[in-house]
Amino acid sequence: MKVWVCSVCGHVSRESAPPEKCPVCGVPKERFNQVEEAAERIHMSYGEKVAYEAQNKVNPFFGAFASIQPFIYNLPAGSRIPLHKHPTNDELFYIIRGKFKFKVGDRELVAVPGDLVKGTMNVPHTFQNIGDEPGIFLSVKGPKPITREMLE
């Protein structure tokens, strides 16, 4: 038995192989990562949050929370997440590294390290890394399960 975690929504599957499609958010099996099942993890170092890949990378972590789900987003320079909303979840974004342009509802803003941005349940939002380097932020969503509706 192996443990697989969806890199989009944090869904955990305990099977010999990842599911063909995530039953929560619908992404294909390629978006699942195998993880070791061990004692509850309570620390994540800065180096674990950084990715220098050419693709967007979303890492759920500390999945044992009953009502919230934290994610680390790694976005290469220029990359963008399409307009979407979470019909049943609120979301907070804490910028760790880089410069991001956010659109939340009708409002647009630029966020830099140390800034906090609020996304309210069912309000459309999008964000783009407008800096010259990979951008990183912490996203905390809740309550579980996390739902997402793509709008573009």
C-alpha cells in the first residue's frame, strides 16, 4: 500500500498506484505525488518551499487539519493561474517570495513578500507572477473539502 497526494487539492489516496483521476478536483494521475507515511509532520523548512521548475507547482502539506488545507504555490516568472472561484471555501495568500498581480472580484492589486491577500468564498480570483524570478506564496483554504470552479 502506498500513499498518494493530489498536488492540486490535497486529496490522499492509499492504493498501490495513484487514481486515474482525482475524485475531488478531477486532475489526472500525473498530478499525484507519492509520499511516505510517517509520524505527523510539524515542520517545513524554507528550502522545501522553493521550486525552480518551468511549470507551476502546488504542494499541499500538513494535511492532518480537520478544516483547513495549506498549500505552497511555486510559479515561474510570468506564469498565471486562470480565473476561478472556490464555491465553498475561503482562501488566504501570504507572499513569501516574488511579486504577484492579483485580481479578486473587481479589485486588482500587486502583492510582494510579507503581504497577505484575502479571497472570499465564491468570489472569482486569479493571480500572476509579474516578477523576474520564481514566485512563492502560502495559500490556506478552508473549510475542507476544497472545491474549485474554473471560470476561464
